[in-house]
Amino acid sequence: PMFGDARKLPAEDSLALDVPSRAGTGKYIVAVPRLPRIANFDDLDPLRAEPGVTVVIVEAGSAIPAADLVILPGSKATRADLAALRAEGWDVDILAHARAGGRVLGICGGYQMLGKTIADPDGIEGVPGTSQGLGLLDVDTVLEPTKQLRFERAKDAASGAPITDYHMHMG
């Protein structure tokens, strides 16, 4: 209430997800499991605004529905959220979706979950140890104590337009 323009900033708190779990009315279905420590979920905003796309936030206790794409979002504690994903049985749903030729996309920690292992030898996100990933990518992640932040420049493959963004990670 002290800074009215704060509402113009992207939401950073998962409480902002406490809106209807289905956004959009399109035929292209994107399913996103709501991880307990979800992060970077505002990356889904462009999909929510895209005509023809319906984004379904899959709540705990629900199976991942039939979808054109499953997105594993970012996480503030990747190994803990991977354990929660398994506890919900979502790993079974995701692997079955992938075996049937379905597409799966991981963002940040979600990408790490798609790999073979996630190691946190220094206990950066919790208890030190290594977790088995979903094994969909030939990737092993090691969380390191120094967060890396750098700017990236690229070109859009279709239009050739320049793209500038940042790259931030700990693994």
C-alpha cells in the first residue's frame, strides 16, 4: 500500500497464483504442476495471454491432465520440489506423457529436474546430497554457492531481431 506502482511489477510470490487454475480458452493445453516452492512463474504470463492457449496450473492432489505441453517451472528449492513432484505422482504422469511423444519443457529448476541428477554438496538449498532427476535430459546439475548473473545477446531465429536478456543460475 505504500508503493502503488508495485502492482506494475511481475508477481514474485506464489500467492499470486491463487487465481483460477485455468487461464485461457484455447485448444492448445499447457499443464504446469504447481510446485510448493515455485519460482519464475511469471514466465507463464505470455502463454496465458496467447490466443488459442489454455494454461492449466495443476494443484496438489490432481493428476497432470492430457496436454500438448507440460512445463516444469522454476523452483526456489529444486531438490525439495523434485521430491514433492514425486510425492504427487507427477513424475509418473510426466514420464508417461514423454513416452507417448508429448513435449516437456523445463524452466530453470524445472530444467534441472529433467536431467539425470541434481547435486547440492554444500547444502545451499537444504540438506546436502544428490537427487535422481527424471532422466529426460543428459544433464547433471551441481549447485554452487556463487550465483552467476550475466547479460546475454542473441538473434530471433525467425526474424533476425536482436534479443537481450539476462542469465542467472546457481547450478
